[in-house]
Amino acid sequence: MSALSGRLRGRGQPGGGIVSYPSDRLFEEVAYLARYLHWPYDQVMALDHRERQRWVAEIARTNQALNEAGQR
């Protein structure tokens, strides 16, 4: 690859981003979504990282609100 195309792609900066995701965390997220949404493994794994985290956060928020309402 030419130096020019490399500079255009990365604008001369080193690459970055998520290289890998801890497998323990991934298993936790899959189990959590499968339990609460009753989605099969393949469906949960088809979600991209951000969407899967968004679903986890929304379920956690809902559970928190239900728990707080039950304590009143």
C-alpha cells in the first residue's frame, strides 16, 4: 500500500478503537439479555457492541425503577 493511501485512511495517525472485548463481560451481557428478553443466543450475538450495551442499560434502568417503586 502506498504511503499516500495510508495517510488518507488514517490521516497519519495511529489506529485505535476496541481491539477485543473481555469475554467474561460478553457472556454476562448475553446471559442478561437472554434472561430478560428471552432472546436466543444468535439474536443477542447479532447485535453490535453499542446496541447490546444499550439494551443492557435500559433493562437495568427499568429494574432499578421497579425496585425503587416496590420499596415505597
